[in-house]
Amino acid sequence: MELALANIFFNRKAKNNKAVKRQDLTHAEINRPYVIRGIDTDDRSVKDFLFTLGCYEGEKVTVISVLADNYIIHVKDARYSIDRELAKAILI
């Protein structure tokens, strides 16, 4: 019985994940606050660096401006400049 319920739950979750569009920080509107839904990278050093900036799941982030491939973001009462690759790793 528990196995059947677990299968139903995980199958429903998988279907729901397909419906959700993956959106990263490169698609964000300027001056609109977003909530970070996760960090999508296999590079541990990138995850650690973003964590030191305060970029982790549940935290608010706002794109202040985009100049060339540099994104000025506002996280936890601080502003940072990150490149496009870092912005692509931040899911909103």
C-alpha cells in the first residue's frame, strides 16, 4: 500500500515538474523581485560562490540592470555583479 502511494506521489510530482517552465535569472524583468527556486549547476565551486552571495532557495533576488553579459543583482541588502553563466545557474 505504501509503495503504491509513493508511486502515485512521485508520478504526480514528475507530471507537475513537466508543466513548470524552467526560468533562470537571464529571463528576469528589470527591477522585479523574484524568489530563488534553486541553483542549477554541477560545478560545486559555483554553488559555493553563489551561496556566499546569499543566493539560495527561498531568498529574494532582483535584477537591477544588465550591461553586456553582466547582471547587477540585489540580494540581502547588497548589490553584486555576476556574469551570464552565474545568472543562468540561478532558477527563479
